[in-house]
Amino acid sequence: MNKREGGKVSRSGKYATILLCAFFAVGICYYIFFANTNKAAPDENDAIQVTDQLMPADIADVEEPIQNKLKDPPSEVKALYLTGWSAGNAKKMDGIIDLIGKEKLNAVVIDIKDYSGYVSYKTEIEEITKYKAEQIMIPDADALLKKLHENNIYAIARITVFQDPVLAKARPDLAIKNKATGKAWKDNKGLSWIDPASTDGWSYIVKIARDASDRGFDEINFDYVRFPSDGSLGNMSYPFYDPKKSEKHEVIREFFSYLNSNLQDVKISADLFGLATINKDDLGIGQVIEDAYENFDFVCPMVYPSHYANGFIGFQNPASYPYEVVKYSIEKGKARLDVLNAASNENAKPKRQAKLRPWLQAFDMGGVYGVESVKAQIKASNESGGVGWILWNSSNNYTSRTKGVND
């Protein structure tokens, strides 16, 4: 006990008081700490009550959780293709968003790595910086995605894969070579390609896809997933692909599987030639539709009527018959998907539940392709097993081609 003498505390009493106070303080801290540590996490109502107790200055510092992908993605995509330049143009995008709202569309496909090989926005990928593979067409990709999602628009990132002049220059060891010169081989458009058998090239593509998905793109679309189809094909020399050891379609199938395995949590799609829905061979470029079905959420054949040869299913000019050409192609492609699904179910083979979602022609070639021609293709696809669609116009001019397209 403390002993008071003449209003003063003795030395021993003073020490005892200090020790007692210290002990009491430690006890209080111990109780507060462990009582809060062992308390169950607050439920939703608790969270509301805590927030209500915050001062206005504190509330301003609390950020809402970021929802970087579209909360309710459409079951059937109705999309327009856009270049990186269009996507980076605020005025152009305002017009596209307005058009999508008016015509009851719901998605865009945006180039994030196009035929040039350049990535269209700033990334933190080491190889992109090292290879000088950025050309900033989209100044703020995050803001673009936020705006699209605020307008309930599904955002698909398109990546041109093996046609890549930038990577071919930065990594000549990966490039298809010209047998005569030993330099990078070029197609009819003067563009260089990466050997589709190069696993370094595969890794590079996955890093770009992963960045786009993490940034908030709802789906990653892969184009030019094939060997070259034009140019002096007999003059090509491959640093990795050996035609004596494997077929082209085996290389592309292995790449498809690589994408599937490394992007398990990402929705992915692949673009194929329209004839891949019909032909049983690999078209000389490595594309077999069953290989894609097994590895992607969506397989997107480019069933542009103008790209079929004269005489296709009896039509001298297939572009004049948009409904018939698309219907025949999708019917054939869907029948092959059904056969694969039946076999997979019997064998309990794990795979993605692939759907057919075609690219449709929205450009003048072989004829004038206005809204009636577009509607005819959409009708044909819907009737034949297609699930959604994407319109291609390289100039991104869609207003006259989509007016009333969903009426």
C-alpha cells in the first residue's frame, strides 16, 4: 500500500505505485489486443456500421474495390472490331459507344497487338521494353476499359500472334528466314513472321495476354495463329519447325494447348480461316478446327463470303450469297463440334466448352455489304449454331452497316 507522510509519498510507495499502474496498463492492452484478434470478421452490417462512424475526411480516402472485368458478360457477343488507333481516339470511341447503345450491340474487339507487331498501350512487360515493341495508340487503357464497362460493353483484346515484324527484328533467331538471303522472310505485304514452333515466341504472347487480362479485358482473342499463307512459301527456312518430324497442324495444336494451360483462368478465343469449318486438312497453314475446339472458349472462323473461291457450293460469286455461304460454313463447323463433344463426353475428357462465334463481313468486297448483307449473315449464323458474332471492317466504319441490325 502507498504510505503517505505529511502529504508526500515515500520512495518505496512511489515505486509500488508506478509498478501497479504499469501492470494495470499492460493488462488493458492485452485485453484489447486479444479481444479484437479473436473476434470473428464483421459481416456486411458490421461493415456498414463501421463506415458510418468514419469522419468525412476518412471516407474520402476509402476506395471502392476495383471490378476490372464486366460484372455480367453477355451470353452472346455482338461485337465490332476496332484498331488500336480507333480505341485510343476519345471522339471515335464516344461515337462507337453511342452506336453500340442505339443498335443493341454489346462488345468490341480491340487490337492490342496488331499486324505491325507493336503493342498499342503501355505495359510493364520487360520484353516489350527491351524489344521496343510499344507504339502508344491507346494513351490510357485502364480508363478506356473503365468507360467500356460503365457502358456495359464487353471488351475483347485481339493479339496478332505469329505475324510479327517487331519481334522478328528484335529476335532474328525466332524469325522465319529467306533461304536465299538468310534474312527475315516476308509475306506479300512485306511483313515478317515468327516461327510458329518457337516456344520463346509462345511465352512472349502469353505475357501480353496475361497483362491484358489482368488489366481488365474480358477475353483475349488470338489471330494469325498459323503458318504463312501467301508470299514465296517455298523460300522459307524455319529455325525450329522441322517438317520431317511433325506436321504443321501438330505445331499449332501444341501452341493451342500451351495457351489453354497457361491461361486457365482467362476466357480465350481463336480466329481461323473460314474454310477450316469445312476442310478436313490443315489448309497448309496448320489450322484444324477440332484442335481449336479443345482449347478455347470460342472458335471464331472468318466466314467472309468474299473470301471463298468462285464456284464454292455452286456460286460463281459467293459474295453475292451472304446468307447461303455463312449458313453452310457454320452448319459444317457446328456438326464437327457436336461430334467432338459426343466423343469427349464418352471419354470424360476435360476441355473448355467451346462455342462457334464467327467473324462476319462488314466491308465491300465482291459486292456492296450494307446492313441487309450483314443481317443476312447474322441470320444464317444464328440459325446454324453460331453463338454471337463479330463484325470486321478494317476502317471501323459501321454506322451504315449496323442500322437496325437487331430489328
